[in-house]
Amino acid sequence: MRVFGLLLSLLSMPVLALTEITTQVYDVDYGTNPNEEVLILLTSGEVAKILPENKVLLAKFALDKTKGKWFKFTMNKKRFIEKLEQVPTPPDKKNKIFSPENLMSTYVPTTIASMAVAKKYFKEARYHAKDSQCFNRAMVWTYEWWLKHSLKSNKILMYFTRTYIRRYNFEWWWHIAPMVHIMDNGKVVERVMDVKYTRGPLEIPKWTNIFMRNDAPCQVITKYSDYADNPYVGECYLQRANMYTYQAADLQMLEAWGYIKDKYLLDEVRGAYLEAFDERI
């Protein structure tokens, strides 16, 4: 089973032709062929790469050496790691753990009255053209819908298999977006509200096809290990979560420890505003 309990990433910012990301290592995929690029799956969702002949850099990525540690990764445009620097654990990430009082047995999302209202909420959502982390955008959108409209939304996580990542040189191993329930023509439907990539509430298959270059259907799962235990099987997986979910790590911890968030955590919300929209709250 993959390493549980990996927490949150901080920021991603371009530096000339390079990108710097401060985060943790989720897993390392060496492939099945000695000549294949080694994939470094970062907790923040990105996939970094190392050439197999770079033995010095590869030696630093044994999971027993990276577990629980934070690093600043400097990557080039092709996502190969140019520099790796261990950094102290960010102050707001120390000793972060869900307590038993955060255990929640049920979560009932709001049903929006009509598709017209859902489209209105979608248009209200703030947009920033800068590159940002999907989990930070999703956190701000759902948080503001909750503040303005008392809307309890869902989130949907999309996991990409190692097979798919290697076939298409794909840059992420997971993506997250808000999802809502809407009363439409007398029945309740689910629609994804991914403001960065769509022009309005979108059906799930149409949303996944934005990222699936082969339009492959994604298997729906109910627990994180259904993906983590089968990282090469199929093309992609989908998992539903509540609006408080920040990253895939939350669902790892839910399954490992039985705890789930039942409220927004202020440090996550503040970090999301700052990274995605350059705003301090």
C-alpha cells in the first residue's frame, strides 16, 4: 500500500523557464523498462521526472529517505527535476492531524433549485489566469459558494493511472474540482463546476474527456485504496468527496484512520486564496 498520511503542498511559481514547487513525495514509479523515465509523484498532484541514468538524483528518492519530509523541487519545462532541496516543514503543517471530533458519519449536499441558478453560481466564481493548484482553486470556489449561498457542494477527484501518465506524458496524477447537485427537469443531477476548464456546469463524462486524451471512461471508486492498489489498471478513477476535502491526502487519511473533515480549516483556506488568487484573508 502506498504511503499514507502525506499532507499538503504550498505553492507553485514559475522562475524564468523553471518551475519551483514545495511539497512532499507521494510515490516513485520506476516503470517496467530500465530505460523508462522515473516518475516522481508529488503530493500536490504533479508528476516530476528523472532520467534513469541520473543515479545520484535517483538515490535521493528512496521512500524511506523522503517519507514525511518537505522538498523544494526545481523542474524544467519538460518536468525533469533540475534541483532538489530539503526544506523545513512549513509551520502550519506541523503536527497536522484530524482529531476524533472531526469524525462525520453523513454529509448531505445542497440541491440547487435549477440549472439557471447553478449557472449563476458558476459565473460568480472568481477566475485568475495565472497557473495555480487545482485544489486551491476548488477550495476558494466552494468556500465562497458556502459563504454567499449556504451551498454545501461536493468535490470530485480524478486519478490518472501510471499507464495513462506514461502513454501521454501526462503532467498530473490527480485533479480535483467542485461538483454540485441540481434539480433539472424534475430530477437531481450531478454537474462538475470546474471554472478554469469549462464554461458552465458540466456532466461528469464530458468533464473527464477534457483531460482524457483517449476519451476513456473513468472507473468510479468509493475508497482511495481502490486506486492506490491498482495504479496501472485502466486509465483513470473518480472519487466523490465533501466540500471540505482539500487534497487526495485527505482521502488517504480517511481510509487509514477513519477521520473525515466536517469543516473548513482556516489555514487551508488562507493558503488557497494566496496561491490561487494572490489574496490574503
